[in-house]
Amino acid sequence: MNIEALRSYLHTHIPLAAAMQVEVLQASPEFIALSAPLAPNINHRGTAFGGSIATLATLAGWSLLRVRLDEFKPLPHLVIQRSSINYLRPINDSFTAQVAYPPETDWDEFLLRLHEKGKARLPLSIEVRTGEQLAARMEGVFVALKV
């Protein structure tokens, strides 16, 4: 799944992504980077709304699993099971969410669990940045459910 295909998928199937004006900067099975402008995600203080920050991070984690499973037929249902987010600084401009596939995770074991148990979990750490500054970090567990 390339950048434009992921952007189109997010905007079509997750309308909040379109409302937030989410853009895909990078999309590979190893790394996802999404961005959002401040204007449609602003709060009453002129900074990014916490819900938008959490949503962008969630979309990044979800997108990593979606891209990794792109060839899997039928595509499993993908959900977030749990998350926690730490907001480290206010965001006064556009912001990005970035997630890399954890190198210590055995993908073959993930696929085996999905096949045998019908469900597999992937813990991810997602960084939200504004410019070069780390603004938030989300720890989440994303789940693939066999259809």
C-alpha cells in the first residue's frame, strides 16, 4: 500500500481523518509518518486539541498494522485494544505522528498467532512531534482479528 492509497483509505473509511486533514508522509511496513495541520485541530487555547493528537497517534499505529497486512486475504479487522498517552508540550503548529515497526517483534510469530488463535497483538510506541520537538508519546496495543 503506497502513500496515496493509505491516505485515500484513511479519508474514506475513517471520516475523522479527512476532517483532521491527515496526510501520509511515509508509508512502509517498517515506518509510518502522518501529519495534520493545526487549524482543523485547534482547541480553545490556540494549541492542538488533545483528542486530535491522540487520534493522529492512533491512526499511525493502526496504519502500520494495515500496511504490514496489506497482502493478507481476507484483511483482518484491525483495532486498538488499549493505549496511554503522555502530553509533553503544547503544539502550536502542524504535527506529525511517527511509528516504526519494533525490531524485537517476531512478525512470523504474529502471523502464526493470527492464523492459529484468530487474534494477534502488536504493542507500539508512537511519537507525536511538532517540528523537531517531541510533543507526546503514545503506548498502544493494536490487534488484528481474523475475519
